[in-house]
Amino acid sequence: MVAGRFRYLICLLTCITVLMLWAFPHDVEASSCQRVIHKKVGDTVELSSCLPTEWITVAKWRYRELIITKDSVVLEKNQFKDRLFLNPTNFSLTVRRLTLQDSGDFRFVSEVNDTQRETVTITLHVHDVEASSCQRVIHKKVGDTVELSSCLPTEWVSLARWKYRELIITKDSVVLEKNQFKDRLFLNTTNFSLTVRRLTLQDSGDFSFLSEVNETQRGTVTITLHVHEPITKQPVLTSNSTWNASTKSCMVFLDCSATSDSSVTYSWTVGNQTISGSRLRHIIGGQDEETRFTCTIHNFVSNQSASETVKCSNTTHESSVDFIFILSVAGGSCLMIAILVGIAISVCHHKQNQAGSDSNDLTVYADISEVATEAGNSFCTSPRSVYETANRVGPVIPGPQTVYDKIQLSRVRKPSVSPYQEVS
């Protein structure tokens, strides 16, 4: 009795062990089987049913509703001509040189001992650019192409819309063209991925995918797109160095600036070191060889670099940009001094001319000459006042002879009979 029970227990444990050994490998294998696959144009993909292959009597692969393989034979009269390979051992299907039109559902239909098994469905998404692979933030440069994918299952979708900010740009399988994306949008009607071509800076923003399955709304997928202007010009470097006699070394100051207005980040490379920031301070030993400094400016889509080599010496080194600036200031100062000197000389010359003119006017009153006075038929010569009109010629008309006499004519006195000369 006891021995019978013992044999029964051993048999039961043996059966359980066999069942576990048979089931466990298939569970591990099945867990690694993808049901949704993303690839890009030109790639190769292998589709596996991940089902046991023993005692299979019927095996077929379908693409949508089209049979493309039957048992171990590939049917070539379809869009996959010369691009399919079927493994007759495990019935995996390989598709080469993928195209956008290959996106869709692949189904594996099989029977074991004339009993049909469950159908395995694999959804393939083929992208015309490198798949953004469900990225929620994407950086691109002006002129690029981007593909936006919701990464949601596409079965039984009853409503699908793409919005840019608050504007609806696609509705189900129709692209609405009356917007800034005219002639630049492409909608994949199989997986509802949205492709935007010839990107501009104005395309930056949030794209939202709204969908319903069997009239039930799913969660909204939002993708943020950043479009950047590529950096096309090298940064501008300026530097100067100061000699330290006590340490016999040089302190080098360098500045890096971008010529574009776009947002960039800066980094310096000195030997094996990389330092962040637009400015750098570095010490060079007096015995060191020439040191090369490289500044790199970059954004998410491009970068540019510029380098300068500095050698430490006991003189202060300044970059050519600083030297040109100093020359410009010196030249401007000399020009201002020349202009001021010219103005001073002109003013002095003008004053001298004015002074000479005034002296010539005064000589009218300084010239003294003897004027002949006519009295009847006789002539006489007598000295005249310094205020008399100079060089008077011709007959003299009796009357006032001096400027004062002319002005003060009413004050002329009658001839005096006194023997003494009267002073006025």
C-alpha cells in the first residue's frame, strides 16, 4: 500500500517536471518576440511567429489580405518580388530593402495535425527617415525632414487627427493643406505617422496626435519639435597674455564669441582638457612649447571651431584684433590733433589779416603833408594837423580844414588880435 502510494507520487512529480521543461523554453522565446517593429527605408527585417514548428501541416504568411508564402514556397507575384526569404525550418520571414509601402500587418496562419492554431499578427512601421523611435522631443535643422510617429497600435482606429498647436492639419487619412505646411506634409495612412519636409524655423512647436479606437478616445500623444538654424561661420577669438616674472609663467585670457544670433553653447579644448564657457583663463609655463587653444560653438544640429596658438614669453602678447584696435584709436587721435592744429592756425591767420587792415585804416590820419592853399592869385605853404585828410590834391576850398573843424563848425572862433597864440 505504502509502496503503491510512493510510486504514484514519483510518477506525478515526473509528469510535472516534464511539463515544466517543455513549457519554460517556449515562454522565454515568446517573450522576446516583437509584435510592433519600427524600421527605416532600405533596412532588412525578420518576422518570426515564435510558435513551435513540430507537426505543422499548413503554414502561410499574409500581408494584409494577400497571401505571400504558402508552406515552404514564396509567392513572388506581389510588391515584394525578389525581396522575400522564407526559412523552411522555423517559418520566419525576412523582407529586404524595405519601402514605405511595406508598412502594415503581417499575419502567420498555421495548422498542426490539421488543427488551426491562433493567428500571429506583427505590425511593421517603415519610416522614410531615421525613425525618431517614439521620441517626444526632436531637434532638427532648417531644411531637414522629420517623421512624427505616435507609436500607438493602429488596429481598429476609428478616428485619427494630427494638430499643430491648436490647428488641425490632418483628419483621418486626409491632409489639410490650408496652413503653413502646404505641399510639405505626408501622412502614412497605415500607421498614421506624419512626415514634414523642408523644415523652417516657424515649424517649431508641439504636434499632437488624437485618436479613438472603437469610438473610445485614447491618450493624446504630444511631440515637441525644435528647428534650429545651422551654424555656418567660425567663432571669433581674442586673446592676451601677461608675463609673471616671479613664477616665470604667462596668464592667458581668451574670449570666444559667435557671429550668429542663434543660441549656442561654448567649449574650449586645451590638450586633453575640455572646458565649458565662452571665456578661458589658462596658465602657461615659461618653458612650455606653443599651446593650442580651440573654441567650439555648437547647437543641437551643427558646430564650428576656431583655434589660436599662444607661446609664453617675457613680453605681453596681444592678439591681432587688439593690435588693430589700438592702431585705430591712435590713428583717430592723431587725426583729431591735426584738425585742431589746422583750426588754430586758421584763426591766428585770420586775426593777423584783420589787424593789418586796421593799421592801414589808421594811416589815413597819420600821414602828414603840406597842402597848398590858394588865396587869390598867391600860394602859400603851411603845416596842417595830423587829423587832416592825407594827400589832398587840387585847389583848396576855403572852409574847415580838419575833421574836428568839419564836425564842430559852429565852434570856429574869430581871428584873435592877441600877440599870443591861442590854444584850443
